[in-house]
Amino acid sequence: MTDASLNGKTIAFAVSGEGIEQVELTEPWQAVEAAGGTPKLLSIEPGTVQAFNHLDKADTFDVDVTFTQSSVDDFDGLVLPGGVANPDALRADKDAVAFVKAFADSGKPIAAICHAPWTLVEADVVRGRWLTSYPSIQTDIRNAGGEWVDEEVVEDRGLITSRNPDDLPAFNAALVERFAAGPEA
């Protein structure tokens, strides 16, 4: 683990209502808390969201704020957990896509794991960047102008990506380090 401190930093975790891979939400959330940061759960609608352990229902989580109720200025970093259904629903929601696009345009760091780069593709923020993801979406990334590589963690200009839950230790360390450093200069 890293010695980086997120004291005073608020990190957005953007999810849809269902289909979030639970460990890809909870482990980065715990890493942010352990580094002194404050995680906030953003979603399309208020209420609760349903996480999954692969295809089996897992826990539910309370939404802190919706995309329409929040501003990029409220957060210091953004985490996009995976699962197949979660990013697929996010990329179909105009408010979620606009939030992710505005976040990328701000230069603040973004961390995405597994299928989450689908939302980055929809927000048109992968062009000319190196990233990784779950292997099945590599063609989508390439078609959107990104350079896909099969590595545990890829960092490119404030964008941190990983492939799957096996990469979570490295992903969590990289996102805490990057969020602690702040926006790219």
C-alpha cells in the first residue's frame, strides 16, 4: 500500500442502479478511506444500487448524490467500477456521460476497472490515450481511438485503468497515489 494521503479529498464513485461488480466498488472505496479520503456514491437515480458478485446478487449501497445534483467541482477524483451491466447502463445515460466527460475535461484523475472504460469510450475521452480493460472491450477502445494494452495497471495523463478484480491491489495503490497528486499539471 502507499503512504499517499487523501485527507481533505472527496472521491466520486460513479455507478448505475444495478450490475456493479461489488469488489470493484468496495475495495477501491476502502483504499480511499484508508488513505483519509471521503468516498461518495454517485448514481443515475437516488436510493440504493445493487452490487453483484459476478452474476449473483450481493449487497446494496445507498446513493449519496445523483449526477444531476453534483458538479465536477465537488470532487477530487473519480472511480468507475466495472461489472458488465454497470458501465453499459452508465454509457446509455446522458447525465452520467456528461459528468464523466466534464471530469476528464477538468484534468482531474479518473480510475476505471474492468468494463468501466465503456463509459470513457462513450464520453469520447480515450482518443490518443493508453489504457487497459477487460479484454472483451479492447476493440471498442481501439475503435474510439485509444491504445489498448494487456497490463495490470496503465496510467496515462491522469487516467488509471485495470483489467479485472485480480488487479485490484495494484489498481488501488495507483489510484490513491494519483488522487493524492491531484490534477495533471
